[in-house]
Amino acid sequence: MSGQTYRIESESPIVSPLLPESGHAEIWLDDGELAVVVAAKSHTVPGGREIRVVHVPTGEVVFRKADERDREPGEGASVGVG
């Protein structure tokens, strides 16, 4: 994992149209901007779980979003960029 400094993570498997292989709870990437784009276009199975991008050397969460799929109306997920 040398050089892979960004981790996309969730409590549930992550599915993305931008990845050749989906279903992992962690995805490692070198490029922070790419990691944010992939996370933004992803969702979890089952839906409703948070997806985060973490800068591994510092532990800083640089992006987070709550998956809106399968969320009940009025549960109001927040999307934030750190």
C-alpha cells in the first residue's frame, strides 16, 4: 500500500460506477481529488451509511457524505466537506 494515502471507508460495502470492482468497505487511492469524486459518486449496500475519505497520514476526514439511498423521508442526511 505504499503511496496510497487516501482511504474511502464505510461501515457497509461501497458500490460505485467509477470502480472496476465494488463491494469493499475500504478503497485505497493515491489521489485525494480522485478519492473525493469516487466517494461522491458511490453508495453503500445496504443504503443509508456514511462514506468518508480519510487522509491516512494525518487521520483527517477530508470528505464525508451520508448515503441517501434507502433513507426514510425526513431523516435528513447532511453532506459536508472538511
